[in-house]
Amino acid sequence: MAVLSVNEEQVILHFSASGSVNVTGNNTVSNLTSNSVEIVLDSSIYQIWYGSDQGAAVAGSWQIVTGNSTANSVLAVFSGTGHAQFGQMGGVVDLLDSGELLYATLVGTSNGHLMIDLRKNSSF
């Protein structure tokens, strides 16, 4: 997982393999902070771009899951290539729980890319 862009309101994440990111907390626990004094209180998925191998012998997909040490929830599964824009449709996918992780899991193939646009609410 790589952080492509981060500022006080938005983070763009890029995955080319399975990975996870802590979506809340300060700069010692969260990959989403823009400086040393920011504490991310909550974040939301605004939009996602995805791509994975598809064909006769391959059926790749991305699984987007949130969770913590006690429970996980599947948010979405994306196959093929595309773009999902939740913010323009009147809603976002909230990731509210403190200490929650966002998992992106590439299934069925080793070839895929995923970009997630997160919007965040922070204190400084």
C-alpha cells in the first residue's frame, strides 16, 4: 500500500497487492495523517478506482473489508475494471470506529490495482 497524496481533508491510497491501513488515530498509528499533530477522528470512502485480471482462466477481484481485533465487515467486492463514486451519489462509506483497519484484498490473481479516495475529519 502506498499513500499517493495526503492533506488535511483527503488521502489517496494505492494498492497493487493486498494490504491494510489504520483509518483513525495520530501519526504513530495511522497512515492518514498529514503532520505530527493531526489526529484522524473518522474517515469515509469517497470513491474507488479498481482493476484486476479477468479471463477464461482468471477471475480476479478486490475485496474491501473493515475491521478490528474482534470483527470484520465486507464493504464491497469489485471485479474487472471500473470506478465507484459514492460521494457524487449522495453518500459516502463511513469508517468510524477507533482503531479500525481498512483491508484491501486482491483475490484470484496477483495482477491488480486499486486506488481509494478517503475524506477525513481530524483534530489538530
